[in-house]
Amino acid sequence: MTGRVPVLVTGLPRSGTSWTGKMLAAGGGLVYVNEPLNPQHPPGRCPGVLNAHVTHRFQYICPDNEDLWLPAFTDTVALRYRFLAELRRNRSPYDLARMARYGAAFTLGRLTGRRALLDDPFALFSAGWFAERLGCQVVVLQRDAVPFVGSWQRLGWTVYFHELLEQPLLIRDHPHLEALRAFVGCQDRIAKAVALWRAARRVVTTLAAGHPGITLVRYEDLAAAPEEGFRALYGRLGLTWSARARERVLRACTASTGPAGGFVWHGLSRTAYRPMDSRLALAHAANRLNPEETRRVLELASGG
């Protein structure tokens, strides 16, 4: 595929979206945009990048509420940076530096015909809208249940299901999410993480079946064979798998690093991406839960 078709890389948080997005941008044909729908500032709440107010994690966007979102995201994927809107809201030294970086990247990318790449796990449930209304090619990262839950456990993360349940249009279009109400107030982080994993897997499977522009990718497959996996993704997205892209991907995916530490934002883009040996990362991820926890996750993930 040619032209300036935007790309969305999404998936639940800790499914490898930042890594995948950075590797796709390594070839030089894309402008990387990190998490415009993140309600946390930074990286979100930057109207220069997305001139709209995000109210929920996993903000649901569909034709019935797109009046606000369509103009804002049309600007974003066209790489039109809103300098005045950004200055009205964010003026700290960090914000100004970030504005300079993103403003320059958007402007140069637009002038040189590059395409926007949105890396945003919070767009997961709205992936169909991005494919239909913005014409995005969508890559959805799916991670196996045990390493996904293990990553959330290691970081002490939990999910607050009211963020989903307070969005009536989301529940209307995906009524099975109503079952998550049973977990509101629950303190069992493993059970909640698996419930989110199962709910997202069902939504994504449904979306992919109805949208040929949505590509499902297992994180484990990509990490185990990054050169083959990214070469295939480049082809799927109409990107050039050049010697430069191959060299950058291989260097980033074979970096000699120890086990990853806690979640840390990096750089002005505020991304969690760090170079890593992707095969070693798989091995570390498999050991984050003890055997009893692993058995429980597998049982819950299978519907037990």
C-alpha cells in the first residue's frame, strides 16, 4: 500500500506497542506519535498533538460520538501540529521542549510525505473506528496471558473497570463487557488482569473479523523472530524494508541489557521503549509468576 495512510499500533498496555511502533518507525517512513489518548500528562493531554479532551482510559470512539474526535484525529494523522492550542495549555520547560520536537517532526514529516504512526494502547477498543473513519492500517499486539499478567504484577498495576463501564456506547457495542462489573472494587489483581485480557481478546477478535485493515500480531512471535516478523509487518504496511531498517531493528532487538526494571518513561516522547534482547525478554517474562500463580492465570484465561 502506498500514499499517506496512517498506522495505528495498539494492544493492551505491556503488550509491546512502544517497541513495535519504534521498530516500524526505524525505516524512516513514519512519524512516531506516542499515546495521544493517554489521559496522563505526559504523554497525553497535549493539544498540539491531539486537540481534544480525553476523559477515560480506553476512550471509546465510534460514529455516534465522533464529532469531537474526527477533526482532532484528522489533524493528528495529517501531521498538523496545533502550536497555539499547545501553548494555551502546556508551558513548562519540558512542555516547550516537547512542543519543539513534535512540532518539528510533524512539519518535516508532512513536507516530506511521511505517514503518521500512532502508538496507543488506549485506542484498543476504538480500533475499528480508526480503521473505518481515518483509514488507518491497524496493528494489534496480543500477548499471552501469563507474561501479560506477570508484567502487570511486577509493576503493581491494576485496572479500574469503571473506566470502561462508564462509557455507555462501549457497553452498547460490546455488551459482554458488562460482566466486568463484578470486578469493580475487587482487590484480586490477578483476577482483574485476566478479566481485562479476556475482554480485550474477545473485542479484538470481533473487530479483526470485520475489518481487513486490522492485523493481529502475537508479541511472543515477534520477539522470538524480530527480523522475520518486522520484515513481514513492513510488507503488510507498505513500508520499505531497507538495509537501514533491518540494521536498526536488529541492533535494537539484540541489545545486551539485563532484566528490565520497573516501568519508566523515556525521552521527550515519554515512551516506555528501550532497546532489548527480545528473545531474552521472553525468557524473563515467563518467570515473573510463581508456579501456583501461573496455573491460576491459565485456568482463569481458559474460562475456568
